[in-house]
Amino acid sequence: LCNLKEVKVLKTSAIILAAGLGTRMNSELPKVMHKIAGRPMLLYLLDTLSELELEKVVLVLGPNMEQVIDFVADSGFKVDIVIQDERLGTGHAVKQAKKNFSGYKGNIVVLYGDSPLIGTNTIKKMINTRNETINPALVVLGFSPNDVSGYGRLMLDKPNSVEKIVEEKDATKDELANRLCNSGIIIADGEILFELIEELSCENSKKEFYLTDVVGIARARGRECLVVEGTETELMGINSRAELAVAETITQNYLRQAAMEKGATLIDPSSVYFSYDTIVGRDVVIGPSVFFGPKVRVSDGVEIKAFCHLEGTTINKNCTVGPFARLRPGSNISEDVHIGNFVEIKNASLGRGVKVNHLSYLGDAKIGERTNIGAGTITCNYDGYKKSETVIGSQSFIGSNTALVAPVVVGNNAIIGAGSVITKDVKDNALSLTRAEQKDISNYGSKLERMRKRN
């Protein structure tokens, strides 16, 4: 192939086929909305296409897929949407986009919303092949999977030239021996694609119009059809929950590898789960069984111990988190903070050097620098009607088993006695405690023992 920088690229557009019901998912959720690493699979494909500076992207949906329409509208991607009212096959689905390409001259790549892992370089490779002087009508994306069963075969009559596509059920023994399989993805000459589509027939067992049949139609017109190869991993289709799990594993392995290459240590990589947008700095150590939800940023030198769950959280340098900690959305952790076992933080900011070492809940709170939060402390942020904020100043000490009933402010350098329920503001440098006076009854243990013996 030509060098990518030397090829004058024709303008390229894309059609994404996403009208399938996904019945094997057994779900009310449209198939392309099922998530991989925390975001719908359709977004992976849209993200990939956004890197190619395409002329336009047309998304073909089925009826009653308003959830996808609304999601795409909110995603920020510029996409034209057309509806395939009747699901009559892939060729019929492409035909629904015809009006969007009136007078169009350029490449049209046809992709599938349930094949979200295709790489940018693979699509570029197809574009470059289409742009060569031979000017093929189509470029078909093939691959050679370990298990070829169920796939149509790409039959070549000369190197890289596709003569026809043979479905497995129709293939001869010799054709089945061919391991070059059809992914279904093509890039076509936009000037003739819809002419080829018009010639499709539904004379087959499913009574559907198959996009793959355009190869034979183009060859009958004397136009060349070429093939480029992708990898099995990037071309997998997701049609079931089991295949969704495989795609998740593939994506997680990629994210884990990327994190380690950027300087993070994963003690047990296979047990760590990242979100698609997780950012992890250098010299970060992540223990086993840590889960990152969306919108987590971890700065350099942080240690996240085993069995932590984080989402919507920013952790600054040199903090320690866990084990068994949960950081919920809105948590902002400054440098040198210690968050220990069975601590939950929600919509709270912790100043530099804060220590919350065990068994505490801090929700809707602001904690000043170098404040110590004792075991069992909770901010009572919800009164059954609204949530309120707790503010604790710098260098304060909150005794164990303290309940801070919001809204409440504890000043700088204040001390709260263990076991207190604080409902009023505490001034700077004050000691506040609300526990009842201790009473001792002499010899009560001996009296109780004698009563037990008599009974």
C-alpha cells in the first residue's frame, strides 16, 4: 500500500448500520446502547470516525429507537439519522441513506454499530486502497479468525482481488478450506454504490437484500473489488451478552496495558477494571480488585489498595486509598490524603493531608487541611427532604463515632469529643462534646453475679 502521507485522500463519508433489534441480548435496551468499559458501544465507533475528519456520518436505525436518537443528539457527534422502517437486510439498510448522498462523489464506508472495536488505522488502510489509481468499485475488509465457522468466505481470483463472497452454507468443500472471511465492512465508490444497491435481489432463504451481493454485481460491470485485512479482535460483532463480555475483556486488556505503559503498577492486572476515560498518572500502584467507574482522575504517586470502587473522583498526588474504600461522584481529594478501609466519600472535598482512616462516611462535605476524621464519623447530610453541607476547618480533630448533622460548620483547630452528635456550629479552637455524663455503680458486677447464681 502507498504511504499514508503520500496518498491524496478523496473525501470520505460513513454509513453506520444500527437498526438491529439485538434479540439475542434479551434486553429492552437497544443493542448499540449496551456498554463496554462504561460507555455505549456505538460511541466507540463514532469516536473512531471522528478522528478521520469525514464529510458526513449517517446512522441507520430501526423504528422505535428514540433512546438511541436522543443519546446521539446529546453526545456532541454530528450525525444524520435515517430510519429503516422494515428490516429487510443490510443492503436495504444502506439504501435508506440514498437521499443523504445525492450527487455525492467520494468514498462511502459502511460499518456496523455492533462492531465497535475497529481501529482507525484499519479504516485508513481501506481508504488508501480505494484511492489507488486502479479505482476499485469496492474494498472489502476481510480477516482470518481462529474459528472460521459461520463466516462467509472471500474468494480471490488474483492477489487482493475479490471475485465473489460465498456464504458458508452455500460453499463447496474447497471454498470452505479458504480461511479468508468476510467482515461485512466495505468502502465503496460513492458514485455507484446506490446503483449497485438497486440491483440487489432478495431471492434467498431470508428474503433479505444482502450488502455482500454488491461484489458480484460490481464484478459483472467489470469493476475491480479489492480486499484488505483486519484483525479478528477488532472485527468481532457483538450479538449476545457473552460476546459483550468478550468485548469488555478485550477493551479492559487494552486499558490495563495502556495504564502500565504510562507508568502505573497493577499488582493483579486481570482484576482491575477501568472506565473508557480513566486517567492514571505515573508511579500509581493499584491493588487487586479495584474498579474505576467513569470520570476518575488519579495523579502521580497515589496508592489504591485492594477492593476499592471509584467513580466521578479526582485524586491528587501521593494519596493512599483503601483497602475497601468507596469514592463516589463529586469527590475531590487533595494531595497527601489518607483514606482507609471501609470509608465512603461522596460529593466532598478533602484538603491536603486529611486523614480518614476507617469506617467513616463523608457526604456533601468540605474538609480543611490536615484535619483528622476519627473512626465511625459520619456527616448526616440528608434530612429526608434535602441534602445539606458539612464544613470542617483546617487542623481539626473529629473524635470517633461522631455524627455531624448538616448544615453545620466546624471551625479551624477545633476538637469534637468522641461519640458526639453535633447539630450546631463549632467555633475555631473550641472543644465540643455532647455525650451524657458518665455514671459508675460500685460493685454492680458482683451483685449481678450473685443474682445469676440464685436463679
